[in-house]
Amino acid sequence: MSPEQARDRAFDGRSDVYSLACVLYEAIVGAPPFAGETPQQQLSARLKKPPPLLREFRHDVPARIEAVIAKALATSPDDRYPDARAFSAALAAAGGDSGETIAPHAARRSWSVRPWTWVAAAGVALVIVVGAISPPVRERIEALTVRVDSTELAVVPFQYIGSAAPDPAADPAAGGVYESLKRWDGLKLASDVAVQDALHRRIEVGVLPLAGAMRAARAVHAGRVVWGRVLTDHDSSVVRVGLYDALTGESLHEVTQNAPGRGADALRAVDFRTLVAALLRGTSSATISVRADLGTSSYAAWQRFERAARSLARWNVDGAITLLDSAVTADPSYPQANLWLAQAKAWRRLPSRQWTTAYIAADRGRAVLTARERLLVDALGALSREDYPSACQSYTALRDRDSLDAIGWLGLASCQAYDRVVVPAAASPSGWVFRSSHEGAWRSMTRVLELAPEAFSALPSDFLRQIAHVEYNRLRLGATGTAAFGAMVELRGDTIAYVPYPIAEFRVARSPATYDAALRFNRDRMLALLESLTQRMPDNADVFEAMTNLLEARDEIIGTPNGRYSALSALERARALSTDPEQRLRLATADVRLHLKLGDFARAATTTDSVLRAQRDSGAGHASALAALAAFAGRTSLATRYLRLSGPGTLRQGVEVVPATDDAVAALLVRAALGVCDDSVRALPASIVQTLASYVPAEDRQRVADALLERPLSLAVQCTGPKAALMVSHPSGTLLPIQQVAARGDLAGVRRLLDSLTQSRRGMRPGGISLDYIIQEAWLAELAGDPRGAAVRLDVALTALPTLSSFIVTETVMAASVARAMAYRAELAARLHDPSAAALWASRVLTVWGHADPSLNTTLVRMRRLAARKSLT
């Protein structure tokens, strides 16, 4: 309604112009020219002021057309066109002379919600106005107002050049493309009959130009048009198929295929399925699976797979896993999606139970897989059975097919790294050797990184440190049957080697003579590798995290020679780059560890508290790391809860599942590690044994109890006294047997065994022994009458913090031992009449345990007295 009609004044053709302009305005913008929540508000708005200019909503509207519609919407009739014919003429002139193009634009308001009366009115109005102007301008106006689905395709008849064009209704090229598109479930495809009807209605005859193809597609509301040419020259033909935007004519992608022969004979030789797959795949196709379209008829599954393939081509494994999971949800039997989902999860070292189903589905569909993919399926099957030699055999075949295939080399690295089997070997000093080679894994991995540096992020973050040990307290573990083995790295010439010994022998053996040299060798070659990667991938957080860990192992926590990174500067770079929550937690933990090693206890404590606050709603995924941080901060209850959440592996020490004991074992382990001494610590061991009586057969009960209780009982001996250690019948470690000797009153035997331990560690770095062990050894030394010797044992570690293991705040017991060791050292100093040392160590305990739980109040009260240089008595 025009303003004059709203005022109940006389009106003429100029009112019609106003009404038509309102309809055209809303058709272009997707909103009426005058806003208002009610009709009354809209009416009031049009009486007071002109509407906003079109280009406030649509920047692509030509200025001349905007001016014409603005004139038609003038509040005063005298300022408008005299009638609809003049309005149409002005639109024609504006469209023809502006020199500007009108791009399509989605309406701001869904047309589906508009009343049918409005649609009818709009249709009549546009027929009146647009029908009166020239075809080029009409097309421009149509492009502004037509409603199309940008995900729907319309196939139109092709052009034939060099040969006679067939009947458009029976075009073999368009028909072949249409049938190939039709095989995809879920692909929006305009009916070929509807397209033919649109062509007939618009009298599109003869050779169909692109403009005609676009008009036909728009007529069936398809936003994409598939159109092409068949070019024949002598005895060969080229079929060229393009995908175009039906509104703008923009070419989105084009593919071609050659065929021998002319006309229909040539078209029969065209593989339209492959041609269409290439068209739909687009320009950024990946090469990991060249026949992935054969494995499914689900368009959604295939498109998700293609996006995942592009992620894998960039080695974005976690992103690919999400997309592949989605593809498999859309089509659970899709072989290629299942294959690469299993492979990606295997790379990330996820438990095989999480990807075995995908492997089985891939194996069932291996008929449509390439030879390369079938080798990958065979390798995954072997990995799921932990048959690492067979997996390596498949990956070797993959590498032999193409020596530049990084995936084959990556498989070789992983199958050698994860094989823990130990086999007899007469030539070995121990009589045993590892079946696989960590050195072979290293060489394979370095080849991977030469071919594809981005593959560094495909495997777990500590993969390189597993295959090339660079820090103390790292063992290569192995097994044969039920027997466990361990090996320390050693250097033979310029080759790294590991000689496995049964764990019982290994724990009393000295380090290999070349142990330190081997560590230096690994550190040097890993530094060269990582420096190269930081130059090739300066924005990769994973590389800088690895650099942080390596420089920490090299004791280069701050300033380094030649202007290289230090551990702290590499950490700062990694934290700036990282967006992954799990990695950010690891990096925050590294920040705590590095500042602890630097003696900045306040920064370590503050960062720990900050992380625990930020992660308070975290679940099982981060529980192990958070349990350690909570233990470091003296947060007994929180550490216990996270340790329980972290899973049975950290509590059951390799024994069978006894879930009923998990809560009690977690509580005992945390409280004993922190040095809590209350009735619960004394009562829990007996409670655990009593629970086992209800769940474990009598013949196995003592073995299970030994595995569950050995470590917590050893940690609690200062509270319970050494006799509690006698609950364990067959200790597997070196510490509990000494405590049992103490329980029998043989203090001379205790001194002798401690001296033997000291001799076996000659040449080791101060931080080479875990703090929780040192605390117990120091206590045994004091019990045996040597408090000064006990203080020396603690000082060796506490005054050499940079040499501590990288596990110091990532393993719960070790993290709990930091402040506990300082507290014990403070009390020893008090008993040795050294108030300055007592105050120093007590103040550090108070800093680290500034927000500790009440369970540690007894210890904290003593520390406050010592920090104030007061006596404990």
C-alpha cells in the first residue's frame, strides 16, 4: 500500500509503481522495505521516511538499478515514475547501461515461510514489470530474485562440435552423465524430464549455449548446471564436462576424457562413472584412494571420505578420523572409509578394539580396493593380532612397490617400534634379543620425515623418544610368554643396541659402559632432525613440543649455545602454536616441570593450581596427567579421584581385573606416596586383602595381593613401620626386600644392601633414581643409624633438580614425592641440628603444598614450625 492510499487520498498509476517496487525490493533483499513487528508499525514507517537503500543489504546490486527502485519507492507520488511502463523502461535502461553484473544472493528470509498470497502477488508483479523489459535486463533481474538450491544439479544437453548433434532428448553424453549421477544416493539431481520440459517451455532450440543451460537449470531451481561439449576430430573424440554456477555462469570444475571413434561409437567407450566421479571430486582431490567412489553409493559417505582424504594428504590424522567416523556412520560397509579409519587410529596408537571392526569391514570389501590398499588391510589385520613380523612384511611390500611412499615407511617404523617380543639368541650376552629393531624403526622414521615432514604429527607425541632413548630412566621393555625383560640403550660403534635381560637380573645389573655415550648419540641425531623440522615446519606445535622435551633431556632448559632454542623458548613457541586441548595440557605440565627443575617452586605451584582449576571438569581422557599434578600439589582427594578415573592399568600392575579393589588401591597409593600417616593408611592393606578373598581363587590370592600392594606398602613404611612390608611374599623390586630385612631387625643387612645399591649406581646421574625410591632408601639409612648418610642421599637428588626424570610431574607417585622428599629433608636437618637447612626445605614444601588437602595438615604444621626456625619438640 502506497503512502497516499494509507492516508486515504486519491491515487493513480504512481501508486501501482510504488506497490510493484515494494514487491521487487523484497524479492531482491529478502525482507520488506519497511521494517516493523506489526502491520501498523510497517505502515507508520513508510509514511515517515524512505526505505533503506538496496545496497545496505545487497552489496552486489548495481547502483543504477538501486536508484530506479529508490525513485519508485519515493514517499511523494510526484517523485515516482508516472506508470508501470515508465518504471519498466527505467529498469531496462539501468540494467543495459550500467555495465555492472548482478551476482546471485541467497534471500535473507526463507521463501518457504512466506504466505502463498505473497508469492502469488510477487509473481503477478514481476510478470508485469520484468516482462516489459529486454531479455538481458530480465535475466539480471531474474538472477536477483530466482530461488535455487545450490546443492542440486541439472544436466542439460551437450554441444557437439565436429559431428552431428543428436536429439537433445536422447543426448548420449548428457544421458551417460545423468545416469552416473543418478547412482549416488543422497545427491540432489533435477529430473531429466523436468529439464527437457524447461527447455521446451523456454523454446531453447538448436545448439544450447551456456546462458541457455543456466536458464534451464534455474527453471528447475537447480543451483548447479552440468554441461559440456563433445569435440570430434578425425577418428577421436574428447568429452569435456563442466560444473557451473547456474546464476553466475562461473566454472566450478571441468574434466575431460578421450575416446576413440566418432559420434555414438566414441561415447560408448567413455567411462562416464569415472568422469562424473572426477567432476564431483573437485579440484582438490587427494591420492590416498583413487577408486574410493567404487566402494559406496552413499554420496554423503563418499564426500566425507574425500574430505578425510584431503586431511590425510596434509597428515591431519585427528581431523581425518572425525570425518572417516562420519563416513562410516553414513555407510558402515564402505571399504575405503573403514580401511583408512582403521589405519589412522592405528597411527594414533589407539587400542585395537577401537578399530578392529573397521578393519574387518575393509577386509570384507577388499574386492574394490587397490593392490596398495589390500596390503594395508593385511598389515592392519596383523597389527590387530600383534603379529608384528607379518605387519612389517606387508609394509615392506608396500615400500618395495614405491620407495617414495611415506605410508609404507611409516608402517615399517611403527611395526618395529611396537614389537616387544624377546627371543633366545646364543650370541647375545644375555642369551636373548629383541625380535625387532628400534634402530630400524629410527631409520624408517627418518626416511618418512624426508619424504613427508608433516607425517611427524601422525604418530603419538612421544614416538621418537620411544625408539631413540634420550633420557635416563627409560627402558626398552620386552616379554616372552609371561617373563618380563628390560634393556638399557648402549652404543656399539655408531649403532644403537639393546640387550634384554630378565627383569630380576636387570634390576641388580649395572648400566652398560656405553650408556651415557648412547644417550648423547641419540640426543645429537635427534637434535639435528628436529632443528631441520623446525625450519621446514616453523608453525608445527608437535615439532616444538618434541624440541622442548629433547632440550630438557640435554639440560638446556635456559640459554643455549649458538643462539639455538632452549627448552623454555621451544615450550613458549609450542604453547603459542597449539590448539589441541590434550597437547596444551602436556605443555602446561612441561611448564611445571621445567620451572621445578629451575628451582622456581612458586611458578611451578601456581601453574599447577591454574591447570587443576581449568581442568576440573575433565574426564578419563586427561585423568592420568591430572592425577600426577594433583599429587604434586598435595591434593590427596583429587589425585585419588583422577587416578581411579585413569583406568585399571595404573593400579593393577598387570594382574587380572579385580574392580572391587580399585578405589582402595588408588587411595592407599596416593596417601602413601604423599607421606600421609593416618588410620586409613594402616587399615587399607588389610581391607584390600580381605576384598581379594571374595574375588580371587585361593591359589592366586597371594600373587595378586603382592602385585597390588608392593609399591604402596613400600611407600607407607615410614608410617606403618617395616613389618607391614612382610605382607608381600614375593617382591619383584629391589626396595621392598631391603625393607623386609629391616622388618626382621637386621640393620647390618640393611646397610650392606644399601651399600650394594650405591655401588651398582656408580656413574649414574643424580636424577637417575626416582625420588620415591630415594626417600625410602634415606629412611632405611636413618633407621640403620646413619642420618647424615640419609641426608646426603636426599641432597644428591634435591640439589640436582635439572637432572630429574621427565616423569617427575607426569607419574603420580613420583610427583607426590617432590614435596615429600623436601619435607623429610627438612626434618632430617632439624634432627641434625641444622635449622637453616630445615627452614629452607620447609619453606619450599609450604610453597609447593600451598593449597594441599587437610590430610597433609600434620606435615604442614611441622613445616611451618621449621620454616619459623622453631623446634619440632
